[in-house]
Amino acid sequence: MEPIVAPVTVLVSQPVGILRLSGDNLSDRIKPLFPSLPSTLEHRRIYRATAIERGSPVDDCLLLFFKAPQSFTGEDLVEIQAHGNPHNIRHLLALLHGLGIRLARPGEFSLRAYQNRKISLLKAESLHRMILAPSYAEFQVAHHHYTSSENHPLYGIRDDFLNLLALFFTLLDHPEEEEEALSNLSPHVLQDRIQTLERSISEVINRTAKAKKPFNGFTVLIAGHPNSGKSSLFNRILKDNRAIVSPLPGTTRDLLEGRLSFPFGDLVLLDSAGLRPSEDGIEQEGIRRARRSLSRVDCVLWIACPDFPAPPDFLPSQKGIPFFLLWNKVDLTTPSDPSRYDHLVSARTRRGLPSLCERLSRLAETYYSSSLPGSSSLDSDRQIKTLRRLRLSIRRSRSFLESGRIDLALSALEEGRRVLDDGVGAIPASDIYDRVFNLFCLGK
Amino acid sequence: MGQTTATIFDVLVVGGGHAGIEAAYAAARMGQRTLLVTMHLDLIGQMSCNPSVGGIGKGHLVREIDAMGGAMGELADRSGIQFKMLNTRKGAAVQAIRAQCDRSRYRVEARKLLDSQPSLFLRQGETVDLGIVNGQIDHIVLQDGSRIHGRSIVLTTGTFLNGRLHVGLDATSGGRGGERATTGLSSVLSDKCGLSLGRMKTGTPPRLLGRSIAFERMVPQPGDNPVPFFSLFSPPNTLFYGGPQKPCFLTSTTDRTREVIEENLDRSPLYSGKIHGIGPRYCPSIEDKIVKFPQRATHHIFVEPEGIDVDEYYPNGISTSLPLDVQEKIVSSIPGLEQAVILRPGYAVEYDFVFPDQLDHTLRTKTLSNLFLAGQINGTTGYEEAAGQGLVAGINAALLASGRPSWAPDRQSSYLGVMVDDLVTHSVDEPYRMFTSRAENRLYIRNDNAADRLSPQALLLGLLPPQKAEEYSRRDSFHRQLRAALSSTRKEGKSLLDLLRSPDYSLALLIGEALPDHFSHVPPSWLSSLEQEVKYDGYVKISNDRWNRMDDLPIPPEILELQLPGISREVHHRLKKERPSRLSEAQSLRGITPGSIDLLRISILKFQHKNRS
């Protein structure tokens, strides 16, 4: 495929900056930039080479080469280690662009690895979860899923599902077996097995849903009327804690996201620019959006100010998440009833901010220690959808089974098999027959 | 040697087993001058394994063969001594008939049927060579030196290719107990025809003398009443001997059986490494069962009568290749068989087969344009699977000989299609047996509607004689009248047709209450097939819709030149090479995974979308 490049390291001043390239025939592609490279590169070798622009050297680099298909992406893969000045890295990117190597889109390396069958979709999702994990514990869970597919909760369910299919196959295709092994092969047994599977699917779905945003971490929403000073508070908290404001847009277009990294995990701060009141209070659409944001966060800071001293009625005690009423700009005015407010702060003078931050970080710490990520939660919304669809077909199957129509029950299950085909990877028929013949001594 | 009419035919069929019978019978019905060559004329239609036809999946095949005007259903009906409908409590889609047959009567009926065909001739002789001219088979050569010419050839050599029989550690050349093997033909197929061959094995139990069996110590297994015959067209009224059905008997192995086998495993050709062929997992030998399922205390044995004139029984479930003295000990360890006398020892047979992905969907080899293969030579097991392939190969041999376009059964509408598609698409790594679980469209391809699915095609191909064609059209018009009556008659504000869709109503009930009496004076199978058609209609529609939605996309040829995201190099390469015109066609290519079909579908939709805007 067409060659791509992406900086692996952030564009800040540092000793080494790394660029990663992937594509077909990469050694030919980069040869004009590194003329000293041999004409064929060897797999997993390190080359020292000077980048040359119009006859003059521009930087001394180390190049790591992985030959297709023995690389992460399955294509030729090159890592260029250059000197980590951001201007130098940008210049190298421009030179590579001149050679027809374009900037990769986010996630494109993993996508290629998936397309070239180097990793499964599940693995790609575990990798994504690993990279974005808001805590080390989360990282470990994702890594556990990534290293061995058997650790993934979807695989356990898939395994149980295939055994169930094997039971159906046996019951329908080997009626003589039913007479022999009545105790472990009958519609009754199938009924029990289906229910057990349905339950374990529901458990995984619920567990994942409870973890809400599986890899976004402890999230605090700053909300309030315009000009109440939300954004300045947002920036002040992040700056004082020397955090990098995430370059990625927030979960919705209306939200700005920033991250504070603590040893126990990330605190994600969201600035809601979107809660816009109209002339007659807050309009319906605004309420809807605010409610949606509120349902996804773990803590809300509502900023009051002299014009709007009280929060709107719909806000308080949403689903029992911590809700703090803040009085901002306390350096200018003080509220008439200070006891109504949880914190009196000033983004400008920093007054009251240390105690607020202390409180938030304690909440975050409790969040990470109490909701230890179970290895049985899923990696993505897509996986939840897959399981929901699977559960639907299993339920249909169960209701057919209850009315004694085993042939229809099997057909419903086979729809579930297609769901898993799409969501987890194709299931070859031979896999199911292997189970049939390993479970039972069949045939005369 | 001069070429006389005695040595020139349209279609040559080599082999007189279940595949050979159907192939020759089909070609002859289609008006082709057909010759069936076999090693022993008296053994045409021999049931070399158990004396039974049908079962789940297999019974479906027999019904389809019958709907195409084939032999197997009729032969089983005319030689049957017990009939049973299986899976009656599991839904109509998975029900099937199984029959116990009189082994010698089956042969007699097969011979009678073939002899009744005016354009069909028989010849005894061993085929030793194939004469190839210009990439086609010109003639076959028999052991006596005769050359016989045919426009198309069907090979159905069963287990006879390089057959080797094992009893204990002794091995002899042979195709079946007491019959010799064909030794030269394997190398002709590999060297002259360019086909690659593998090796398989199967086995049989020892046969027992009836008067030495204590039947009172076993559980009788009676047949069904009324008798569920296979034939869709004019089934017989009674069994061929006029008497009641014969029961089978159920018994089981004991701890002693296990001990005997465990003590003697070193004398088993299977476990001493003498047999290399791959055996069917669903027909394991008793030594396999004991070794692989040690936790299981007993294994059931069905003692099946071999026929009404002989006092011989087939203990189904103790197929073995252990030496005779061990076989005797095994038999005497089983309740009811303590004193049983062995008439013929059990044996295992190893034989060559041709990997069936070297065939196309008409069962024609890709290397020689007029050579067809059918039956166990293609790596299958079972009479029914063999017969089904024989039918498909025979039809296409006849079509080729008469210069007409070929015919392939469709996977979505028949088990025949499922089988052929599985074989030529995926090849085999163990003997292939039909199961209902192999058929995705199981809810539609049922035992009761085989005629609706296949007889119209048989009519077009000229496979149904006038009397059967007539009967099919009477059945068809009855169905239409009854359906019209059901949809125009109302009860409780609903049409009878709608009521019938619900599980609470049966057709018999509705006819009895609300329709003229003449609707009930037809063969019961006519009524039950319409009833199931109506009951399954909705589910079949759902499943058909899904297939259509999924399958029916044309593949624009340009798209194969583009980058196809997610599709591996190998798959892309194969697509470019084979250039399928539709997704369904791509799906049937070897090595194309369901996942890559989905990705291809997405690419096509994107491509169409882009071209439209």
C-alpha cells in the first residue's frame, strides 16, 4: 500500500525523535534521502545513515528495518531515529513527503496491521485500549487481552457459544446418541446451557456498562453559564498542574478535554462550551446535551456567578455523581450566602484552587482503587454491540427451544454465529465438528 | 481391433456400487446409450457396510435422489424390512427416514431396475487403463484387453482403488470382504490424469449367526407404523414380503469388552501403525471408542437383521480390525452375544481417493474434460452420499455426451448442492458424511418438500418418466388448489392459511372442520408437505432474504484492480486470477474466507456509491 509516516515521539525538544514509516518497497522509497543505504535492506537490522538534501547532509540517523511481512503492519517498516529537535523532525517529515510518503492518519498503522491480518480486530482494539489506558491497572488489563486472545472475555463467550452449537449439531444429527446419553444431551440440557450463556453475556455487558467509559478514566465536567469563567478555571487547573492539554478533541464537539496524570491514574477535565442558555433560560437542545454529558462523567463542577447564582433545576444529583457548586471570581465579589457553595475560588488569583484540586484528586484516587478494572470488561463499544446482537439471537433460540422447535432454535443460533463471525473473526465449520466429536463418542 | 457398436457408447460408468447405479440409471433415463462396467455383475448394489439406508442428512439425500427420478429411494422401499422417521420431536426441517434393508433383495432390485432400461447395458470386467487422446478420455481398457469407447466417463470405484484389507496384523489386497481390489487404476489416475490422490480407511464389524444370539437379553427396536417409505412417486403399499417389519435389537459393551480391547491393542493394525489412511470420526472402530472415550462405561450396539432369508446379523457399533480371536472375545463380552458365532470377521479397508477440489461443480475433473468422478473415490463415506454424487455425475456425463449445457445442484435448495459444493470447494480431510448441520438453508431444504425443490429441474433434464411426471403435476396442482382454498376460507376472522402458520393448528384439523372432504383423499405425504411449507414459509423467507441481501451483488471487474482494504494479498491474488462475476461466486472459491467476502461487499458498495455520485 502507499507509504505512510508518523512521528512516534511528540514534537518537543528532546535528544531523540522517532519517525515510523510503513509501505511497500520502502527501501527504494527512502533511498534518495539516505543514499548511503545498501540497495537491499536486511530484516531487523540497524543502519546508520546520513539524510542528504540536495547534496548536503541534514541529519545523522539510525534506521531500523523490518521486512514485509515480518513487521507490525505486515508491510516494509522503517523506524528513523533522528535528533529530536522539533524543527528537524518537521523538516524530515517534509523531505519524506517530497518522496511521496504521506502523513499517516490516526490509527492507520494498526489498521494496516489488521488489514494485512497481522492482528485481529480484537487485538487492534486491545492495543488501542492499551495506548489510551488512563491508569496502569487499565493498561495491564488491555495488555492481558492483547498478549493472549484466550484472556479476552469475548473469546470465553465465543468458546461457550461454539460448544453450545456443537451440542445442537449433535442433538440434531445423531439422534441415536440421544437415547444413549439422555443425561447430558437433551432439550432440557440445552435450555440450561443457553440460559447460562445468556447470563454470562449479560454479566459482561453490565460490567462494561458499569465501567461506563472503559478507557477514559475519572472525568470531571466543568459546567456553567457563559462568562462564568469556566474556561479560565479549566486552563488554570491544567497549567498549575503542568498538564498537557490533549491535542485530541473531546468526546463531543462541544467539549474540550485536558488530562492530569497522577500515579494512580488520569483525571480528565472537560470544559463544556456547549451549555448555552437562550433568552428564556436553557433551551431544550441545550438541556438534552447537558444531560447527555452529565450521564457520562464522574463528577460535575457547576460555576455560579453573580448573574446566575443558582444552578438550573435539572442539574442537581444526576445519578448520584458528586456535584460541586463553585463560586468563581471570588477576588471580585463574594456570594450573599457563602454556605451554599462547596468552593469559593478564583481562577485569576488561584484562591481556593489547591483545596479544590486536592478534593478532585482524592475522588479520582478512590475511583481507581474501588473500580479496579476487571479483566472481563470489553475493549470497545463495538464489542458491546456484538454481544448485544449475539444475546438477541440466543434469546430467540431459547424461545424456539421452549416450544420444542429445535430446528428453528438452531437457525437462530446460527445467526448468532454470523454475528461472531463479523465481530470476532470467522468460525470455520471444522472448528464446530471438532467439538462435536471431542465431546461425544458418536457413530456406530 | 475394430470398433463395433458393442464397444461404442455415449456414457461409460465404471463401478456398480450406489454411485455407479445412479450415474448409469440417470444417463440411461436421459436417453444416452450407456454401459456400466463392473468387476462382478452379481454384486451390483452391494451394501458393503451396514444393511441400512438413510438417516439424518443421508435420508434427505435419498429423498432428493428420488425427487430427481433416481434409484435409491425405490430400491430401499422395495427391499426394506424396517422403516423409521427420525427426529420426529425436533422440527420438520431435521426429520429424515432410515430403513433397514434386505441386503440380497437390494441387489436383486438394483439389477432389475438397470435391466429394465432399454439404453443401458452391463459388462463384467476390471477396468485397468484409460486411453487419453487430446486431453480427453477416448476409451477404457479392460483386463481382457477390450477397448470400450465413450463420449464421457464416470468413475465410481468406491473402496477398490488399491484397496487393502486388515484383520489383525495380516493385510491382504482387496476392495471389500471376499472381493479383489483394483491395483492399476490409481497410478493411471495420478500419472496419466494428473490427479492427486490420498488414502482413507473404513471398517466393518464381524457378522453373526442369528440362532446363536440371545435376543431376549436385548431391547427390541421396532419400526414406525404406518411405514414411512422413501418414494415420493407411488410408494409400495406393503413390505416386499408382505409381512410385518423386522425389529433391530439394542445391547451394549461391558467392562469386559474394554479389558479385552485394552489387552490386545498391540495387535490392532490401527494402533500398531499399520494403517495410515484417515478414518471417519463418526464411524469409529470399537478400539477407537475405547481409547478415545475412556470415561464412558458402555457403548451401544444395534444388532440389525441382514435380511429375511438369511440368519445373519450385523452388530452395528463394533466395527473392528483386531484379529479374529480378539473379535470372538469382544463379541462374547456383550449381553445377548455371549454364545454368538461369527460368520464373517470384521475388517478395516484402506483405499485411495482423489482430492475432490480437483473437480468442478458438475463433478467433472479439471484435468480431463470428459472424466467425472463420483462416490467414495471423492473421499466421501456412505451409500447415500455416493448415490447423490452418482446422480450428479451421471446427469452431467449425459449432458456432455449429448452436447447440452451442464447442470449443478444449488447449495441453497438441496443437500445434493451442499455436498457437491463442500467437496469441490473445501476438499476433504476425513471421509465426508452429510449432516443437516452442514446446510445453511436447512429450514427450506426439508425431507417433505424434496419434490417441490427438485422435480421441476428433473423434468427439464428429462429424468422423470411420463408416469412420474404425471404424478408430480397432479401433486402440484393439488397443492395449488388446497392453498387457494385455505387462503379464501376464513375462520375466526382469519384465513385458514394464516391460522395454519401458528403452531396451534394442524392441517388435518382445519380440513376436518372447514374444507370439503375431498381434500383429505390424497396421499398423506401430499398433505404434510403443504402443511410444513406453510409453517416454515415465514422463516424460510427471512433466511432467503438474508442470503439474497448478502449474496446477490455483481462484482465490477474494475474493482479487482483497485486496492481492497482488508483483503489479504493471497485472497486478492486469487480473486484476480479467478475473476468471479458475483459475490456468491467469489464465496465458492477456495481459500476465500467469509471475512474477506464481507470486506469485498463493503468495497463494492463503496465503489457503487462513488460511481453514482
